[in-house]
Amino acid sequence: MALASYELHDRLDRLSSASADRDILVSLAVPPEETIGEARQPVETDYAEASQLDEQSFPRPLTDALETVRSELNEYDEIPENGLAIYAGVPDGDLVSVVFDDLPVPIDDSIYCHANEFDLEPLEEVTEPESTHGLLVVERGGAALGVLDDEGVEPLESFESEVPGKSSAGGQSAERFERDRERRKREFFDEVADRAERTFLGDDPVDGVLLGGTTGTVETFRDEADLDHRLEDRIVGEFAVEYATRQGLEQLAAKGQEAIDERDRDDAREALGEFFDRVGGDDPVAYGREEVDDALEFDAVETLLLSTGLDGERLQELGDRTERQGGETVVVPDDFPDGNRFAEAFDGVGALLRFPID
């Protein structure tokens, strides 16, 4: 999982879990085409009214939230490229304030409200799925294409093949029939490969591909089809699926999920393996928050390892410092043995160093 994606989802999770017994939580979302003045107007109006009314008419926590939103807005001369969202409130005695000014895609809808929960609807469409995988089922009678993302399976298209079944005739007729059958099969495979390339390698290419079908057909397809090398590199695995239908795509997604999870952990496993080797060896390494902080002060961090069990803001802070000194960050899931060991024994923070520090 990318650090930026994890941090974004972490902020949303913290907001979605907040609630109050009164309408004192303020939500503001501004699309990129609006001006900063238009965004400030309703907040300034409510804040001015709150300043003149008593606690019963305008609860103090709401006034504090409005003041926070007002202060955050004053940091901007214009709306950021993909819009701006600010949330502030005091759900349980402590002020919560979260700003989104680095969104991956634009905000579509404008909102401003006070409620007992934060209104996160404007951000639902802009938080990118963690990964998108192409689904391709190939069997003798046809093929089906779809995608798997955080929302589930979306079938895209299916089509039948014109490959005839085996002939029971003999002699030269059987030979001609078999030659024609092989020709049609290759044409069908090439059509499947072409559609897969256009579907999965367009403007928004998939992160991986799950390939399904009957075992013999899938193996023949891999051997004979003119499959784009970029798709070959993205194939996560092959899985036995009987039908090139929506049901087949759902079955393929279910069978391939474990392989996707394992592939997503590959970078983390490799980095953790080197980290554990260094802990017991002579190569430079740091672990625990204090040691890693010291290493960052000396610009010594080559690879930073951070557990998903850490707070998102802490993840982002350490990741940003590492990036500024030319290092990379690997986010380590804590739902497999080595990841859990890293979280518990090393506080979820470690680093592979360029050079030792004292």
C-alpha cells in the first residue's frame, strides 16, 4: 500500500468514527472551480453570529470548530488544484481538525454544514482504491473481462468464440477441419489479447491481472496468444474457472484475492527480510522511534519501514522526511507473522541505513 494512500484512508477513518450528541461538527468541502472568498463566506457569517449569541443559541464547541475552519481557510489564497475539504469539531472533549488539500482527483460537490457527524460524502469519489485488478476469463466458448477494486467486481464485456468443437470425421476432411479449427482458435486468442490490452492498459492501467478458465485453455492461451508483455508482467496468477460470465468473474476474484494479498506484501517481505538480517548482523540499521529519528537527522535513511499499526499522521511525517533525503518508504501490513513481529518487537518503525550512526 502506498504511503499517501494509507495516510489518506487513515484520516478518513478517524473522521468517520467521530460523533457528537449535538450538531457541533463542521464539514466544509470546496470544488476547485470555486474561489476562496466563496468558501469563506458562510463560515464567516456563522462565526460572526456565534460571537454575538449565547451558549444555548450557539454552543461553544461549535464556535470553536468554526474558528478552526476559519483559521485554516485563512492559510489559502486560492483553492488547491483538486479542491479543499476541512473538518473540525469537538466530538469528545478534544478538538479534531483535518484538512484535505492534496486530493488525488477533484472534489465534485460543495458542502458546508454542522451536524452530529462529519459529512464525508464529497470525498467518497476522490479516495482512490488501493489497487485495481483486471479479471480475464478465457474458455473455449468465449471470454469475459472485468475489474476488481475496493467496490467489488465490475463486469466490462463478454463475447463468444467461433471455435468449433472437435470433429468426429476422419481422413482429409478431418485434417482440413482441424486446420480451420486451429486458425479460428488463434484468431480468438488474439482478439482476447487485443481487448485485454485496450481494457487493462489504457489511461488508467490496472495494477495486476487475474487469469481464469479451464486449465488446458488458459495454458494454451498463455502459450499461443500475442499477449502484450506489460499484461504478462502484471499477471498475478492463473485460476480454474468454468464459465466466461459474471459468475465466472466473481469466482475468479474470490479465488485470486489471496494471491493479490500476497503480492501486495512482497515489497514488505523483502524489506523486512533485509531488516531482520541486519538486526542480527553488521550492516547499518535503526529501529524504534528514537533511533530512526536520529538517523533521519543525519540523512542516513535509505529505506524506512513503517507498520500500518502506526497513526497515519506519524506515518506521513516520517515518510516525508525520508523522501526529502532521497530515501524510500515501505508500509508494512501487520496482518502476517513477520509484519506482526515487526509491529510488536520494534514498535513498527525501522530503517535500513546508508551508513552507521553513533
